[in-house]
Amino acid sequence: MDTTPLHQLSLSSLQGLAQACLHQRLTLPLTIADITPYVTDGLLTDTIKSLQNLTLQGFSISQVGILLQTIAQERQLTLHHRPPPELVWTGPEAPGTASRDTRVVVQELFAQARHSVLVATYALDQNAKADALFQTLADRMDANPKLTVQFFVNLMRPHNSAIPEKQLVQDFSDHFRNKIWTGKCLPQVFYDPRSLATGSGSKACLHTKCVVVDEAYVFISSANFTEAAHHRNIETGVKLKDETIAKALQHQFHSLVAHSKLRPL
């Protein structure tokens, strides 16, 4: 009985689904429409498959509710004992404030990575500034070929340019290899094709900035991966040790890749 998708749900989703099942607001057979009010889009498909498998094995709707309630209770105990979030900051600090430095936190996360690293950013520095940001991760990746590193980045179409998307992607790929990444092992790099759209109505950008390490540590920040953002700007973020959030955030990106909403270089 694989309940892994259910463990990826947030506490509020688990509690909402459990109550809906226990109070018979949901009936069999369960559908995506039934669980949509309780589950985020990125987890809908896996969640409904897991719930349907339970019912195929003979679980009643009440028993499904009891299982969800048990997982929610376990989550509450985990949350009670997890380390508190850390405030992360770039820029000047007033007397009496307490926070950790963006640059230090990011380098610590890169240095401790064992299995996987996900980096999402809107802007990237290049040359010596990029080396300072990514050398620790590049060295870590070269020393451990089993370490999976994924970058989700924003590509930009020059103003009023009609250059084909394929050429822009190739240009950025060359730029990433020559100006950004110095390691021997290359990370996987993905982009949002809407950022290269020619029509303003369909254009969008990948603006999120976060790091997920080993499906356990999460850093979410306003800071891009630039020297200014890690050293001089006023930027704020938070670091968490939370497997549920880490896995859910990683799943969001991977689901977009699986459905071709984000594309590899």
C-alpha cells in the first residue's frame, strides 16, 4: 500500500480531506473534482490515484478518512519537534535584529547536499561572480556524480526580437556552459517557454527564487543568484528543515516538467 502521495499533502489538505471523508461529504468512487477543493493542482493526479487504490483494496470512505486523520496527526507531531524557521537576510541590519546571511546559508546548503539540489531563480550572474555563487555546488557535484542538480531559470527574449525560440535556447545553453557553470558535471537546466513568447498576451516569466536540498531543506527568498542579491541588496528569505514542504515544492517543479510546462535546455 503506497501512501507516499498522501504524505506529500499539506497538513490543512490532510485535515480537510479527512473531515470530508469522515463526515460522508465524499462518496465512492472518488474523482479529481471531489478532492480539488482540498488539494493543490500539482498534487491532484497522484493524490486521486493513491485514494482510488485504497478504495480498490477495500477501504471504505470512513476508513480512508481515518487513515488521512492518522497521517495528519503524525504530521502535527513532526511539526511540533522540527527546528524553527530561520530568518535569512542580505543588506544592512539594525541593532537588536537577528538573522543569517543569505550568502552563508546558500553555501552551507550547497556544501551539505548529498542526493539532490534544486535551484530556481529569475536572474543569474556570470564569470567571476557566478563562480563565487556556484563553485561550492560545482565542486560538490564533481566529487559526487550521483548528486542530481537541477536549475530552473528565466530566459529572456530581447526587446522586439523575432529570433526563433530554438536559437535563443541554444544561445543561453552556450552562455550557461561558458559563463556561469565551471564544473565538469553539468546540472539539468529547465526554462519556461512562455518567457520567450513573441506576443505580450502570452508572455510570462519564471520569477521564483528558492533552493531545495535532499528533499529536506528549503530556502525561499527574494534574492536572485547574483552578487548584488547575496551581498548588497536588501533581500529577505526563510530557511526551513521540513521534508513535507521540500518534497511538495520539488514536486511542483517536476510536475511542470512532466507536463512540458517547463522544458529542458
